[in-house]
Amino acid sequence: MKKTATILAALAMSAATASAGVAPAYAGKNPPPPPPPAMDPCAGPISYNNIELLYANTDWGFGGSSDGAILRAEYSPMQNFYLAASVAWTDVDSGGFVGGIEDLWDFTIGVGGYFPLTDNIHLAADVGYAHQRYDQLVLDNSGGTVWDSQSDGGWYARPHLRGKWGCLTVHAGAMYRNLDVDDDVDDDFFDGGDWAYYVQLYYQLTSNWDVTAGYLNGEHDFEQWSIGARYRY
């Protein structure tokens, strides 16, 4: 009897030891959830917090062109509201004639708002102060020529649409600018006229950086092409 009990006890211990290393089977009614999908690197809202630096080539409509740079910045302190500012410098080749312009500077600062039309299209607009400063070749008292700095102030308005599809963002709209020089000389060419229409494209490279290219067309055959980079923060 003792021998039989010993054999049964040994068999029971062997069975328990073997079953201890086997993982229990899933006994639930539903299978475990699948892993989360991979995150889209271009997912995210239309940006109103960014800084961009551009190279710009300008055709003034009278056969001459010039190169320059544009720095723009936007900041949205709250939903549906943003601040905007820009500085543009253009090296104008005046040809040395009286009245010629060189070192043209444009400044703007304004406030804006935006309204979502769909999940990926916004109607936006900003208005504010515009200022232009330039060096102009003028006649002095002795009949010679000297460079004299001039400046004009006024206001601007920029209604436009912003759309975002994956890694591509598009801005398209118009800008109206009214400077004092527009009232003095109605057909003054160097400010590009009162109305201008533009499109700006952005393509996302990383989570914060885009490459960008744009085109602007104004009155008096004014045209400007730009290319650069944008940082979103």
C-alpha cells in the first residue's frame, strides 16, 4: 500500500511540475485589441505660430528686376486670433538716374483672425500698419545728386484662405496696401500698386520645418517670386 501511495505522489508532483511551465490559454470571449496605428508625421492643424525666411526676386514691370529677403512671423496667443509682422528688404538697381530708388525696406505689423470653413480650410484676414523706407537719388542745391532717405506710412489688409492636406499647406489671397506715396503719385511703380494677389505653398519636411515657395502679382506688372524655409513652433 505504501508503495502504491508513493508512486501516485510521484506522478502527481511530475504533472504539477510540467504544467507550471505552460502559459495559460486566453479564455476571454474577445481577442486582445490590435496595436495602435502608426502616427502620421504630417498630422496637425493649420499653423499660426511660425517664422519664415525667404529669398525674393522682384520684377518691377519696366524691364528691371532686383533681389531681396523677407522675414515673416506669426503668433497665435488664443484660438481664432493671431498677430503678424514682416520685414522685407530689396536691393533696387536704380540705374543712377534722378529719382531712382535703392535699398527699399517694407515693414508691416497687424492683428488677424481666422474661421474654420472645414477641418482643413480656414478663412483668415489680418489688418495693420504698413511702413516703407527707401533711399532716393535727388538733386542738391548745387545741381548735383545726393542720396536722401524717404519714408511713407499707411495701412494694409490681407484677406486669404489657408488649406492643409497632409504635408502640403496652401495660402492664397490678396493684399491691399495704402501708403502716403500712393496718394502723391497715383502710378508709382516701386511700391507694387495698391492691390496684389498671391499664393504661397509650404511642404513639411520634419515635425517643425517646411520648405516654401510663393508668387505675388501686383498692379503695374509688378511680380515677385520667393523661396525659403518656415519654422513652426
